[in-house]
Amino acid sequence: MREFREARGWSQVELADRLATEGMDMSQVLVSRVEQGKRPVRLDEAVVIAGVLGFELADVAVRKIRRGDPRRVEGVAWVSYTRAVRDVDEARRAYARAYGVLGGALSDAVSLRTAWRDAVDALGDRAPRRADDTAETIAAAEREYAMRDVALEAIAERDEHIEGEAGL
């Protein structure tokens, strides 16, 4: 914490004041005790401190591990877990956006297939044979689209397993 505070040119009093504006009651004395390692920091406090000082908790955790600080290993594991959960949530949102785009494309493809079949019916024997190729392509897209439910179920099961092991 001291490293980041000093890099910003703030005194311990200034840091305490900035933490207070974020709703965290930490006096200059407590800031000093934390910096000296005489007072542990709770996770909720660490999140606020990181936000005020502008750093990622996981980055600090990695530094502590590299320095071989055994007191931080449990906290590091928790930070790593929370970062992984955030990344999974971000991946889910990206997947949902992609799924929405795919759903729109599939809907368009189904509409085109219907229009194609109507045209084939109207043309009868004069219709080109490519209609079968198009239908196969659309059917493959529909199968792929249906597989997303299976993928979402697998992700949900994995998350439940991870949360169960973490005791959440």
C-alpha cells in the first residue's frame, strides 16, 4: 500500500481522507499500521484501497507470492478466485452477446430458407439443385445453435462445482 501511496505523492493523512470519501473509516494511524504489517486488511477494505490507489489486487497478490510472503497466500488464493469468477462472468456476457448475434443470423437464415423453399415450389422442376446445399448449411447452423444450450448447462455445472468447493 505504501508503494502505491508514495507513487501518488500522498501522505498517510491524504490517503485516509480519500478512503473516507469512499466510505471507509481508516485513520492515519490505521494506514500506518497496515503499511507496517501490524494490522491485516480485510477483503472489503482491500477492494476500496485498491480502487482509491488505482491498482489491481491480483497484481499485488502475485508480487507477494514472488517475494515469498507466506502470510498472504490465503488472501492471494481468494483474490485469484475472485478474479477468475470475474473473468468467467465476462466470458458469459461475451458468449451471450455472440449468442444473440448468432440467433439473429439464424433467424435470418431460416427466413431465407423459407423464401428459398417458396421459390423452389414456385419453380418446380426448373429450380436449381443448390437448394439442397443451402438447406444442409442452414440445418447445420441450426444444430450448432441448439448446442449452445448444452454448453451453457456445462458452464453452469462447472460454476456450481467451483462455488461448492470454495464454500460459497
